Amino acid sequence: MCLGIPGQIVAVTDEARMMVMAEVSGVRREVNAACIAQGPLESLIGKWALIHVGFAMSEIDEDEAAKTLEALRGLGEAQETLEAMAAGDAALEGST
């Protein structure tokens, strides 16, 4: 299974290599925009894309990006809860 994480394109870093800077949850990463470029790379600035292994795989709208980020946060919280529950169970087993 592949997971694309929404990122907003904030700058062009290397036009010849089709590289742009994308901000993903406050972290900036350089990614390749060849899959979504349909004109000058500057036209991508401010747009949202699904980012996977260093590539902007598809362009998405801001609403879809927000919903996806919220779902990912929820999955992270669920994982933290499961890990806390597992740690609690392990502690209980160790005390018997």
C-alpha cells in the first residue's frame, strides 16, 4: 500500500530537474513535480499535491488536503492509543 501525504508547493528549487519545495505538516521537502507539471513550475506555487517518496504524484484541492491531513492525524492518535493500551497490558502482565 502506498500513502501519499498532502503537501503545499511553496517554491521552485530547480526548474531543469523539475524540483519544487513542498511543505508537509510544517516540514519543507524538495520533491520532483514532473508527474503534475502541465506548464511553468511557477504555476504550481500555492497548489496542493499528494507527496510520495519524493514525488508530487497528483494535484489535489485544498479541501481534500485538509480532510486527508485530519484523517492522518486521527490515525496517528489511534496508533498512540493502541500503543498506550499495549504498554498498559504489558505492565499488568509483568505485575502478576
